[in-house]
Amino acid sequence: MAGFNFKRFWLGYQPPTGEDIANEVTWNTGIEYYLSRDFSLTASYDNRFGAGGGLAVRF
């Protein structure tokens, strides 16, 4: 299907839980670009783990 490229953006937040991480704030954000119905490129960032990316395959 021509013109199927769909872009998605997300932003997540998790409130701190537990006594040992009571002041820790965790968040993540990312973007996904659909190359076709079955493949997409993803990139994301998490404040604890840093940046990452990859190729997603759906079947």
C-alpha cells in the first residue's frame, strides 16, 4: 500500500515507588517510523539506560 508510512511518538513517566528509590524519577520517549506494513525503525531514550534503536518486524 503506497503512502502507508505512519509516524508515532511516545513519552512515558513512572512515579517512584519503594523506599530506596523514593526520589528517583524515570521517564522515556521514543519515535517509530513505519517503513511498510511489516517493518519499522524505532529510536528511544530512557533516562536510566540511555539511547537505543532498532528495526521492528511484525508477523
